[in-house]
Amino acid sequence: MVQAGTESGARIPFPQLTAAQARADFDASSPLLDVDPPALGYERHLSLPTRDGAMIEARLYARDAPSARNPVPILLYMHGGGFVVGSLDSHQPLCRGLAEDSGAAVLSIGYRLAPEHKFPTAFEDAVDALAWIGREGRAIGLDPRRVAVGGDSAGGTLAAALAIEAKTNASLPQPVLQVLAYPGLSSRQTSASYERYGTGHLLERSTVDWFFRQYLRGDADRDDWRFAPLAADDLSGLAPAFIVLAEFDPLVDEGRDYAARLSAAGVPVDLQVYPGMIHEFLRMGNVVADALQARAAIGLALAKAFLAAGEKAA
């Protein structure tokens, strides 16, 4: 589909577009790929404060309205898009599905994008959103003792970094699970899978390079674990990880490497590599059955983690 669109001229590669054009293109293509479940019983638009005084938009999804009397577990979700594209709209079907499959609430955040907002703004927005859950969540029916962090692609990078930050930041709720779907994790894109799949498998090396030129302030940022969690010295004591990878993805090797690093550090890891899949497949429910199967697997992992956390708290 991608190759046909490019050859016909209907699809223009991101490196040939402005950031605004790429965002519009990304959002417009999303409904063609994904199955959008019906609206849930409770969907609410929120604005969350950040450390620099700005407000970011967010959407809260749940089967039923949460209540302060009986707070529900919550997945804080960061969308993918290379820190440049992606939105609350592009990932609404996925977030609705995750809320339905897990039985938990999902808070999807519209963290600020590059190049208008360089590294580490996206990471700081994610931290501030988790801190907001800790401060304000219970008042609107969210349980800060049962929080997971998750995301796909660049959102998975943010979720992994957020799990590292939470370990030493006492002001943050401690995640009970980190859900990482084909995340970017390495300082340098030099893995064997980048060589094998960096062209012709949806996510192109040239696109990744373009994303990072927009996002990073300079080359030194590449070695910061907030951008590349594999650069972190110590991964011990982190939340258990549920990692979803695609076989034909340039990022698959760094995902495997991170799973191995976590496991070696004593962190429980459930690694699932989907044969034949490519980057972004979670949002392709209209194209591949594996998308809905993987979403359901994530939902089940969340439900189990939240149940265990609830029993521990009781």
C-alpha cells in the first residue's frame, strides 16, 4: 500500500514535507488503517498543566464514569509519531480499544511536538502528566496506586523513560507495568535490523533521521537516557515490562536488546514478537488481524497487573 501510494505520487514521504503537512497526512491516513470501536461509556477531554505553565490536551477513556468513591486503574498513554507527528485523534481507536480490552481507564496525552518543542519537552510533558495523576487523579476517580505507562513507537520511548524516571522520583506514582510497543531505545541507529529493514518496510531510515533532526537539539542529546533508554546505566527496580515488537521493523533489535537488559537487571519481562508484522501494526486493525490480537494481549496484561496491584494494596 505504501509503495503503491509513493509510486503513484499520492503519498509524499515525510522528509519532503513540513512538520505541519506531515501531521495532517498522518492523521488523515489513520482512519483508513485502524478499526475505530464505538465511543465508550465515558470519554472526557482534559487539559493538564506542565512545569513551564503551558497546558496540554488529553483524553480520558473508560467503559463507565469513574468515581472518587471507587477509583479505577489507569494507563497513561503516549502516542507514536517520531516526536513530530501523531495526535489524540490518530490514536483514539487504539486507546478506546485498550480501555475496552483492559477494563481500565486510559489517559491519552497530547504532549508537545517537535520542531516547535525540542527534546526533552515531550519527556517532561509525560512526567508532568504522571505527576498530575498522582495529585489529581483520585478526585476524578483514577487510582494512583494502580497506574501503568505505555506507548507505541516514540510513545514507547517516552513510556520506557518514564518508568526509569519514576524509580527515583518520589513525587510520581510508581507504575505497576510499562507497555512498550515497538519503541525506539537506542542512541544510534546502527543495529542489524536497521540494515535489514531500514528501507521497504514502512518505517524508513530516512524518516527516522528526519524525525530526530526535528526533535533533538544536538548530537549530545542522543546519549541521554530520556531519549535513548538503552543508555541508562541502571535498569534495576523498574516496573515489569510488556513489550510488543514487529518482526520486520528496523527497531526490533533494540527492542530485543532492551528486553534482555531489563531481564538481566531482574525486571520481569513479557516479550512478544509478532511474525510478519511491521512498525505501526497495532494501528492497522483494518489491514491485519494481528493488530487486534496484540491489542487484546496488552489489555489482558494490564488487567492482570492492575488486579495484582489491587490485591497487594488491599
